[in-house]
Amino acid sequence: MSSTAATAVAPSRLVRVLAYAAIYFLWGASFLAIRVIVATVPPLLAAGLRFFSAGLLLFTWAVMRGTPLPKRDEWRSGVYLGIGMFACNYGPLFWAEQRVASGIAAIVSALIPVWIAGFEWMRSRTRTPLPLVIGTASGLAGVAALSLTPGHVSGRIELLPLAALLFGTLAWAVGTIWSQRLPLPASKPMAASIQMLLGGVTLTLVSVALGELHHFSPGAVNGRVVFSMAYLVTGASIVAFTAYVWLLGHDQPTRVASYAYVNPVIAVLLGWLVGGEKLSIQVILGMILVLVGVIAVLRQRRLAES
């Protein structure tokens, strides 16, 4: 290969590596950042602030680049998906991280590709593929193992936070399938921005309605909380999402979806090394079972795409 050709290829490879690093590490570390925030800020208020800020910044950036404003039916779709995906997934996630370790939240969230594959199969009405059966059974077994993990408050992890996390993953999976039928802006950043923005507004309104502001003390917000929120808004929401969209246009979707089984590992290790979370045998077993399920499903989808 000539030096000219090598020069032309190198930047693309570098961008690809950086993009994968973004969705692996920025998303993986976001679970610990959430746990830091909800220790001080009410969960729904924190989630609302995150996505309203990220959506507004992304919307402004898209408009400044000359992206057309969404049409009325596209705004309506943004409302549906903002509520159904962002509010119904991240609201329970932020709430649950007050009661469970960030690594456990990441492991349960990794089940999203399994649910998406299951809903796609139900729509196709074809014979149930064996990897989907294995993936679902293994994933649920992993959640069962996590339910035996010692909790922060009681002797064993509370089942309600686990149920909330599962509800959130199901809501995101349903929204993902539903979004394929809804009119959305052609620009991916614009489409994402209105979903984040409207999801953030919904979460904030619910937070106010539930009286979370009465339990919030601005004076308790320290530098760690401010840094974690800035990280979630810029790194985990804007930078990682931009990398994700770029990768979808330059690589196989199933390869890009590998973040689903890398993020939990990053989250568990960071929670253990930085967040002081316990790395028990139940957590390790639950992570292995969930990852086996996710890998089985994604491998089946990769074979179907080839």
C-alpha cells in the first residue's frame, strides 16, 4: 500500500476507534455518574435536567447547521417517543439507582437488544429462533441472580427497583420498534434532540407534580454532582450519541450494538474501582448470564444480516 493510500485510510480508522471508544466508555461510565447525582438531586428532576439540557443543546446545534425545523407530525412523534422512551426508561433508571448499584443497573439495561429481538420476532410471526430462546432465558436468569445480591439498605436487593429497571428496558425496546413507523426528521441529531427535549420536559413536569422540589436542597449540590451532570449532558448524551449515529452509517448495526455487552462490564468495573460498589459472586454471575443472552441474540441478528 502506498503512503498516500495509508494516509487516506488512517483518519477513518482513527475516527472509528474513537467512536467505538465513545459508545463503550462514555455510555458505560454514565451509570456511575447517575448514581452520584441521585444521591443529592431527586431522580426525576435530575433525569429531566439531563435530557432537557442535552436536547436543547443538540437542537440548537442542528438549527445552526441549517437543519429544517420539524413538522407538526414530527413534533407529535417526538412527544410520543420522548414520553415512551426517554421518560419511561430513564425515569425508572434514575429512581432505581438510589437503591441499587450502578453496575446492576447497567447489567439490567443490557437486556434491551434481547427485548427488541423478541418484539421483532412477534411481529414477523415466524418460528422462534433458538438464540432468542437462549438469550431470553439467560437474561432473565441473570436478573434472578442479581435479585440475590446484597442491597444497600436491606439484606438483599429490593425487587421493586429491579422491576423498575426491567420496565424501563421494555419501554425503550417498544419505543425503538414503534419509532420505525412514526414520522421523524430526516436529520438524526434533530430527531434525537426533540425526543430528548420533550422527554426532559415530561420528566421535569412529573417531578414537580410529585413534589420532588420540596426534597431538593441546591446548597447540597457539590462539584462531583455538577461534573457528573455536565458529563451526562455532553459526554454521554451528545458526544456518545453523535458517535453512535456515525457508526450506524459506517459499520454493521450488530457490530455497533456490541456496546450492549461492553457497557455493563465498564459500569461494573467503574462501580467497583471508583464507586466503592461490592463485586459479589451474584453480580458476576448475573453479568455473565445477561451477556451470554445478549451475545446470543446479536450473533443471530448478525447471521441474518450477512
